[in-house]
Amino acid sequence: MEKEKKEQERAILISVNTGAFNAVQSLEELERLADTAGAIVVGKMMQPRSTADRGSFLGTGKVEELRRLADATEANLIIADDELSPSQQRNLEDALELHVIDRTVLILDIFAARAQSAEGRLQVEMAQLKYLLPRLRQENGQLSRLGGGIGTRGPGETKLESDRRHIRTRMHRLALELESIEQRRSLYRQRRRKLEIPTVAIVGYTNAGKSTLLNTLTNAGVLAENQLFATLDPTARALLLPQGRKVMLVDTVGLVRRLPHDLVRAFHATLEEATEADLILQVSDLSAADCADQAKVVTDTLEMLRRKNKPNGEVLPAQPVVHALNKADIAPPGAEEAFRLAKYSFLTHDAALRAAAEDRAAGGVRISAKTGEGLKDLLLAIEQALPPDRQELRLTLPLTEQKLLAQIQSAGKVLHIMYYEDCMRLTAVIPDWLQPQVTQYITPQGGLRLV
């Protein structure tokens, strides 16, 4: 055990507080990320500046102060709470003679350690290569050539050029594999729609308790630890709601402040499960002091994904959302009301109180995935928020739409049909996934009732 502790990296965390985000909360989160990665945090340093120094992230005097702190604490790793440019990283390493990484590398390292499925490993590798490509540089400032001049340009390719070429080739292969995965996921979603099984995507900040909730509701057996990014690979399990409706619960990767863009792109196929779901089950950690900020990160990320999933900057329509305020068993008194007020902190005090009251009447269900508190209420809330799974409609179809009629007969139920010279008029029960295809044929005032 002592040997393991000695081998642990001793890290100093550094941050530049520009006022663009809550730097204190972000540095605290960076410490939790470092702990998750297995490092021991032996020091922190934050510098207030209007912008980070373009050459060395911190100012010159602060870099010297950091060097003395590293000597005093025997640190062997520096972690910056922002993405460093290649020159910033190089200059810091040269000045400190220590290994320097940034927030992005730290998160990628955790993801690499936690990804279990082949899909997860592919996604992480793609993100790592995208990060690495612009940061390749020659060792000791020299390019190692095997030869040079005319006739030796193949063998004489620099190590740097060779590495870049291999990385680009590997990225191309990964992109093809990830595209294939995305297509398979799309087919799975289509199959679920045909089976009329609505999807409920569990989303939330990392360590909010999503996997614990999935395990409690479905006995899924997913790894659930009190650590950031305990699970990365999506898990889907069937769940029967109180009134007998069957849904598919899908656990998605946890989100975090300033999640690296390359990681969002790499995990697009996984995160798409949330934007394509029939309902979002947003889990928040009610015991966290920054619960409202975490919830906003989740909401903003989902909004960004909706934009990316549509061309021309369009936004996918937002799905219904059920808010699960988790860890109620350990939340401090008044946490729920504080969470609601914090959500509306941009309003005046009186307006925030009114908005919080409306939110309370409409919204979140206080639960504990660990003890089972509030889970019956949560299931009822999910059931009430889900869109109807089928609708009875009157349709007027052209006689040429025999294929669509066959689909209706196969997936739904035709209650009555009459044939005319140029059309057929029918009353049918249509599943929700088929309704977009029949919308243009709905007889005026033809929607009868939900079933």
C-alpha cells in the first residue's frame, strides 16, 4: 500500500480567474477530478487576470512562485484548470521542469480508465487523438531524419510528419467505426419505436446518482461509485410504470463544467440518446452546494446537442423533462428551496420567489435513489409527463398510398375504412412514431382522442 502511495502523482492545481466562470467552484471540481484520476493534490494556485498569459498561462512572477511551491511540496505534476495551448504547455514545462497537463487531458485520462465497452474506448481514443494532433512536436527541438535530399523523401520523412500521418489515418478509421456505431444506435431506436416502447434518458451532472437510480429502479447492476465519471458506457433497461406502460431507461454519460468539445463530439452517438429520447429524466444532486449551477450545465449541454443534431442551426424540439432531486437523505435543510431560487437568480427577488413557487407546483420530485425515498412519486411523474403512445385519427389517404395503409395496419389498428373513387377514408389508432408520416392526411378536426 505504501508503495502505491509513493507512486501516486503529487499535483499542484493552477487557475486563472478571469471572471468568465466561477473559478473557485471550478478549481474545487478539478481537485475532485484529480482525486478520481489517482493524484494527490498538494497545492493550489489561482491568479486573478483579465486573460490568461498567452505565453505561459500564468504571469512570469506567478510561474516563479509556482516553481518554489512545487519544490516545497515535492510536486511532480501541474494541472491547469483550462485548456492550454501547445506553447503555454511547453513554456510551463520548460520553466518548471515538470510534467504539465490541463483540464482536458485530465478528463480524457479518467475517461480512458473508465471506458469498458469497445464503443467507449473508441470514443475516448478519438478525443485523445484530436487533442494530441496539434500538440505533436519534435523531441529536444530536433527533427530526426533517416536521410535527406532527392530520392530519400519517403525514408526521410520526419518523425513528426510520420506521427501526424499515422494519427490522421487512425482517426479516419475511428471515424468510420463510430459512424457505424451511430447507425446501429439509430436502428435500435427505430426498432424501439416500432415496438412502441418510449425511451426515457437519464441525464445529469457527473456523480449526481444516475447509475444508482437506474440500479434501484431496474436492478441493472451498473457500477455506481461516489466518484466522478464512475460509469461512461450507456446502459438501457426496461421499466414497467405503475399503470402498466413499458419504457426503456437509458443511462447516459455524466456531464461536467466545460466538458471538452472533442469529447462531446466523440461521444455524440452516446449523447444523442438524450436528444432522441421521448422524455428526459434530469437527476440533480440536491446535497451539492452548487446544485443549481450543475443543473444549468446539463440544460445548456442538451440545448447545444439539439442544435448540433439539426442542420442550418435549427433546434430539435425540447422533450418533456422530469426533474429528480436526488440525495434528499443527505441534503441540508432548505436545500430544495435554495435550489429553486438559485435557478432564477437572474430575476428580481420577488420574481424569483414567484418562479420558484410555480416550479414547486409543477416540478421536481424529491428522491433518494439510495434509500428509495420518493421513487413511487417519481414513477408517477414520469408516467404523467410521457407523451401519449398512440392517437385515434381520421385520415383521408390517396389510393396511391397503399404502402402507408399497410404500415398503419401493421403498426396500428384500422377501426373503419371506406373506399371512394379517388381516396380512402379511415379511422385508425396510430402509434406516435408513425404520426409524422400521416399528419398531412389528417381529416380536418380528425383527431379524436388519446388512447
